[in-house]
Amino acid sequence: MIATKLFVPTSRRGLVTRPRLSELLRRGAESRLTLVSAPAGFGKTTLLAAWLGDGGDRCVAWVSLDPADSEPASFWTYVVTALHAAVPGVGSGAPALLASSPLHTELVLTMVVNELAAVPGEVWLVLDDYHLVDNRDVDGGMAFLLEHLPRHVHVVISTRADPDLPLARWRGCGELVEIRAADLRFTSDETAEYLNEAAGLGLDAVDVGALGERTEGWIAALQLAALSLRGRVDVGGFVARFAGNDRYIVDYLAEEVLSQQSDAVREFLLHSAVLDRITGPLCDAVTGGGDGSDMLVALERANLFLVPLDDRRQWYRYHHLFADVLRARLLSEQPEQVPVLHQRASRWYELHDLAEDAVRHALIARDVDRAVHLMELAVPTVRRNRQDGLLIDWLKALPDDAVRRSPLLSVVAGWRLMVSGELDAAEPWFDGAERAVAGVSDGLSAESEELRTLLATIAIHRAGLAQARGDVPGTTQQARIALDLAGPDDHLARGGAAGFLGLAAWAAGDVSGALPMFTHAVASLHAAGNLVDELSSTVVLADMWLAAGRPSKARQLYRRGLAAAQGDPVPQGTADLHVGLSELDREAGDLRSAKEHLETAAALGEHASTPHLRYRWFVAMGRVAATEGDLDRGFDLLDRAEQLYLRGVLPEVRPVAAMKARVRIAQGELADVTGWARDRGVFATDDVAHLREFDHLTMVRLLIARHRTNQDTGAMDEAVGLLDRLLDAAGTSGRAGSRVEIRMLQALAHDAQGHRPRAHEALDRVFSEAPEPEAYARLFLDEGAPMTALLRDAEQHDVGGDHARRLLSLGASFDAVAPAAGQAGPLTEREIQVLRLLAGELSGPQIARDLYVSHNTLRTHTKHIFTKLEVTTRRAAVRSARDRGLL
């Protein structure tokens, strides 16, 4: 990032004071948005910088935008960084989200808005030169931000053209303050003050009036006129000849200014104008001179449209209008010099490890070969820093044939298509990369290690393609090819290959085969020093140990990961380890510790969580809420988790939709769950497979509930048959954790049929066969009253040893017990919150938006409220609630 883009420009001495405009800006404190919109040269930036520098007690985040910020990830990275610099703590978790692909803008902005809401005092976000950002997605994100801003946060947009935002609506509801060209134009008094006091020209009233009238208060034109007038004897003649529209005025005055400079200064101005930001050594490299720093100081003193970008007067930029004129002059007078100057700039940036600028100037110079070379050098660092948007922009700027000539960039192009879901389109790029490698080297000798590594990377990407397609044999084949190609010290490639072998085995349900391979993958990532990927992979490995029925091994991995993650800053993935420990503690019955781990994870911030695992915090918190008896809140949290879930290469062994269905079963909403099963295509007669196991076990719970409520008398035979098939599949693949759940459900199914001895037998086998039976508690207790009754009977008949007594004792210690299916109970806190909104004038969709839930979730809340209040309409519910003193 370019730090100087976040500096408020320094106000110059001798500026014309403009209290009328300061008053307009002050009104911005009463609205969401202040829009300063006018053509170039109307003093927008100068006005804002002077107002912000007048000593007022304001917390200001400033961003000077440029065309590179049209990419949403870049734009929001600068905005969030500026806010974080102005208000420490705001946006600290955003970098990880901004680095994810695809970018979830609303998720980033929701986090920022929530954090801003907790900030005391007014906050001002100023976006200068917004017109240079040309992207509908950025406009959409800005509209979202403005719609949800807290009242003490205000946005100021400075632009040459009105942005694509709902200005008319905001204007109508008083949420928009506008400062237009008509407001910014110098008045006659301001014109006189500028020309005679700030510029020191001593013009008479007639000449001041003529210039003011002919420039129509256009400040840039007055500045250029003032420069041209210095030292002139025939002031009246100059003023009399001053005429024309804006474009001709700029051309005329630029020529007047440039013609009065020495040849050395004029040449310096033209050549350095190819740079967006300038400093002495960079100017020397581009112009071929040796006095760049001195020249910049002289230009600033001469007011030649040079804007300082820092307090030390090292970095500057030209006034945008002046730079445009200089570049146009350079192109018309010395067109052959333009690519040469950009190539020199590219070389300077390369020497100073500023790859992004080096590539940009090479592209402007149309030096494709150099741009490709620079990109190839930068790819490892850019990928390591997860600057996916930058890579994509680079590829878009290159012709396809240039990308195809580079094996490395061809692989990046294929990867780009793969992560965007265009799997078929990605394959030809990997094919082309392999052919290109073959063209470079007929054999992979010791000198070809870079090419060898690239071939291993291609194989790993092919494994990812196969995994995404559900092609387990293809995943395994490509991962083994990658292992064969990787050198003994190529830990990243070996870790990636081993990881895909483990994932392929896990997707097939072979936990016994998955564990050693994924353990090897985590060890390779550790050897490579890639801590972030090591921590996120540790979470996956812990899941495999849970599937194997060994929660103690999972706990050991989480604790080891936390020990490795000690340090400042907190590594990404640390929060995910706490979430994993929370799930283990909740299952073991230690709800207090489970909540503490989730609170720790939340306190660490989203930057400490891996984007594709972030949804698991909401899953864990949702299950805690359900355990405490608040099923509605548990469902809402799971709903949020489903929105955050990012589909990737990890097998979806616990679909969030099925977790939500289990909550609905506990609520007695069996019709909703029947609809879920139909839409998902889950039936009791299905062939069993590991990736459908969680769905099928949810279906078993539905069948048992339907049987107990007399909705389906034939359901239990189907449930028992499905459980038998699931048990056989789990028993041959090392999934002891699955067998615990299946045996537990077998006990419930036999009990529902009235076969108490068979239920005892199944329960006894759960405890005797489980590797760590003491680690399971909520698995049993979450089944509610039927399981409690079965455990009591088992205790009386001495079935299951001490385990039945332990679970009964643990269940009795919980203050909140989940209500049985069909039990109404009192209104929950969430339902009372919904009821208050129902009493207002908002429509259903508006209430859902206010609560940040889906419309379907709102309907479920409303249905529960109607049932508990014994009413059938919204009006009756509100009347009943008031009668009962609830509102």
C-alpha cells in the first residue's frame, strides 16, 4: 500500500478564507454524505484540506484515490486502512476478508459498520478524486456502507462527476449535503483576495473583475493566469485577450506558463509528468538528471501545481489538471520519449522492490516481455500475501499469447478460472503450461528445479479440479503425480499433494487412510514455515480425528496449534483453533469453557480467522445457544453460518442446512424438515455414502420424530434399515465417531418402536465400542426427553455401566433444557424483539433486514409467536402481547 494516499494534503499559507463553504461542510455532521462535485480545478481538495486543518476536533480518515483503486479489494483495503489509522481497532479484522477470493464486500462492511457504531465521537471518511474509481461493485459497496452508517459517522466524497449512488433518495430524506461548482467558484471578493493578496499581483479592480468574469470563478484558470501575469508589463492586454471555453483556456495558459520556464525546467516538467507520485531519486532515474530533489523544491516554491504528499517534502504529485496538460504536451512534442520514460520508471521501481508500480509502468510502455518478467518474479510474493485481485488485474492487462508464452502465468491464469468456478475453462491453461515447460527443457535436470516445482504445482491444481468435481480417483492420481515431481525439500508441493490425498480419502469416507496423509501434509507445511496454512490445516486434521472417534487427539492438535501461534501479531487461523476447542468442550458438557473459547475467538478479531473457516464460529455459537434452550437464536446463528460458508476443496461433511434441520426437529417444525429432505433429495432408501451421512442421520431423526408424533407409523422400519446400512459403511472405514452416533440413534429408534431390550443392547454397545465414550455428552442430551427416559431406564437395568449415570447427572446440571417437539413455552428474547417490530409500521421484508435474518427465518419466528400467543394474525398478536404486558 502507498501510505501517502492516506495523508490529508498540507494546506498552503495564504489561502483565501471561505467561511460560507466551511458552513456547508459543517452541515455534513447532520447527514450521511457530503458530496463535493465539480469539474477539475475548482479547488475541491484544497477546500477539504483547509477545512480539516482548521483545528476542529475531528477524527478524519482520508483516502486519495487513483484509477488502480477501481478494483474493489484495493479500494476497500485503502478505506479500511484509513479508518483503522484514524480510529485504532476499526477494521482490524478486514485484511483477511479482503484477501479472500471471491471478495464478500458486504461482510467486510458489516464488520466495519458494527465497529464504528461502538466508537465515541464523530468520524469523517473523506474520499478524494472518487471519479477515478470506475466500478459498479465499488459503487454498490459504497451505497451499502452509506445506508448503514451510524449517525456519528460521515462520508465526504470529492469528485469531478456525480457517482452512481442513490443521491435523489438521500437528497429527499435530508441525508445529503451538496457542494457544487456554483458554490466553489470564487466570488468577486475572493477573486480579488486571491489575485492581489495570495498571488501578490496588485491588479486594479477592472482587471480583477474581467478575470473573474471570464474565468467564472474557475480557480485553476485563475492560478494559471496569475502565473502568466508575473513580471508582465502589458497586464491589461493579457486580460483583454483572455477568452475561450475551458479546454482552450487550459491549453493557452499551460502554453503561457511553460513558455516562461527555462528549457531545463520545462523538460523536467514534461518528463516527470509520466509519474503519478514523484520524488527526487525517481525523477533522476526517469529524466536522466541528478538534481531531482532540488528541482522539486524549486517547483513547489514557484507554485507550479506541485502538491506535497508527506510532511517531509519528499513525495509530491502534480495537480491533476496540470499533469494532464504536461502529458498531452509530451505526447504531442516527444511521442518517442513516452515509452522510454515509463521503462526507466519501471526499472527504478523494480530496484526498490515496488513490483506493482514496476509492472504498471512496463505495461504503459507496452513492454510486454518486461511486464511478464516482472510478474513472474512477483508471483510468489503476491500469492503469499494473497493479493489475488492484483494478479487478476495483471493477467487482464496482458494479451493472451503473452500469458501463454509464460508457463508460470499460464498456471496463474488457470488457477484464476478454477477459483471462480470455471473448471472446464481452467484445464486448457494447465495443458498449455505443461507444453510450455516442455518447450523450455526437454528433461528435468538438476538445473530445472523451478520447472520441476511448476509441474508439481500444476498437478496440485489438477487435483483441486478433480476434488471440486467430486472425482476422488482423479484427485488421488494427480496428487500422486505431484508427490513424484516434488523434490525432497519442496515442502509446499509435498504438503499440498499429501493434503489432497488425505482429502480424497476423507471424501470417500476412508478416515483410516486420510489421517496419515493429512498428518504428513500438516508436517510439510510446518517444515515450509507456512504457519497460516498449517493452522487452518490443523483444524481439518482435528475433524478427521473426531470422525475417527478420538476427540482427545483433536484437542491435543488444537492446543499444539495455539502454542505455535503465540506471538504478535496473532497469526491468521488462531481463532479457528479456539472455535474447535469450544466444540469439543460443548460436546463434553463443559458449556462455560465452550463459551469462553468462543469469546476469545471473537476478541481476537476476524483477521485471526481463516476466511473459509469463519462460518464455524457461528455454527459453534448456534449450537451453544441451542444447548441453552434458545433454539430460535441457535437457528439464526446457523442461518448466518450458512451465508458465510464458502464452498471449496474441503469435503462438506457437516452441511449447515442439515444442522438447521435438526434445530427445526427440536422445535417440532417437522413439515419444514420434510421440505428440506425433499429439496435436498434425502430419502431413507438412499444408497449410503460418507458425504451424505450427516444428511441421512438427520433424516433418521426426522423419521423418529414423525413416528413419535403419530405422523408416520411406518417410518421406524425405514429408519432402522437406514441405520443398519450406515453402520456397516462406517465400520469398514475407521469412522468410529460415526458409529457412536449411529448406535445412539439405533437405541432411540428401537425405544420408539417399544423394543426396550434392543434399545438397551444398542446403548450398551455405544459405550463399549466407542474409543473415548467419556468425551460424548451433548450427542445424547441434545435428543431431549426420549433419551433422558431411556438413560434412566438403562441406569435401573445397569446398562452401560457408569456412563448412563454420568449423562443423567450432567443433564440435570443444565439450567436450560431444549423444549420437546411441539412444546410452546414462553416467548424467547428474540421473539419479543420480533414482536416489538411487528407492532410498528415496517413490512415483513423490512423487519427481516433490520434483524439481519432471511424472510423465511422471520416467518418462522412469527409462526412461533402466533402459536405461543394463540393467535392467527399480526394485529391479534400485538393486541395479545399488550394485554399480557409484553409490550
